[in-house]
Amino acid sequence: MLTRLVTGVLALLLALPAGVLVFAGGALLDPALRDAFGRLGLAGLLVGFTDLAAGLPPDMATAMLAILAQALALLLALPPLLTAAIGEILGLRSPFWYGGACAALTAALPWLARGAVPPPTGAAAVAEARLSILLLATGAASGLVYGLIAGRTAGAHRRPDGV
């Protein structure tokens, strides 16, 4: 049992950076996302400099960074944790389960968080589709890394005779 726990934690510690790398790489390669993140970063930097120039602590910039960090942590950590827990409980051993379930959950989180708000139209719908594809790839990378490391021995240990 201790071996499974250590293997699972190690697999999650390697799966999370894999997702972060795919997300960062996709955000840098996609021109629209790169520009949006650049504007957000520049706006936070300007707010921080304005606060500092006025003699105030950079509360707005700090708050924006904290909110962004929480959102990214939720988006990048929750899906691998949930798929790992479900896979371990059900004894699922296929890396395709971990990759597919994590990809679907990661891509669905923004839609679930939006709730009853109607979907965007026009250019906003295209941007949301691009982000969903990036999140799908991010979740697939995280889930596959976990599945390849810890998924092969998920669930209860079985004897060689299949019992």
C-alpha cells in the first residue's frame, strides 16, 4: 500500500509539470493566446508600477497574480488528481483512460465553471475553441504521464494467476 501511495504521488509530481509545459508551450505558440496573456501581464505590471509610484503597495497586481495562480492551479492540478483517484479506486490500468479522462475533464472545467451563462458567439467562440483544444492537450499530457508511471499497477494487487 505504501508503495502505491509513493508511486502515485511521484506520478502526480511528474504529471503536473508535463501539463504546465504543454499549456505554456501552447499558449506561447498560439498567437491569440500569446497576445492575450501578454496584455494581461502588461496590465498587471502597469498597475503595480502605478501603485508603487503613488506610494501604495501593489495590492491590485498581487491580487491579480493570486487569482491567476489559483485558477491555473485548479485547472492544471484538479483533473489529474480526480482521474488518478478514480483510476485507483476502480483499478483502471490503461494509460488511455488516464489521458482521455484527464483531457476531457481539463477541457470541460471552463465550461462547467461558466454554468448557465450562454456560450459566446463570433470571435469569442473561436477563441474559446482554441483554448479548449489547448486544455484538451494539456489534460492529455498530464493524464498520460500519470497513466504511464502509476496507472500500470492501479487498483488492488492481483496474483499472477489472475485472482
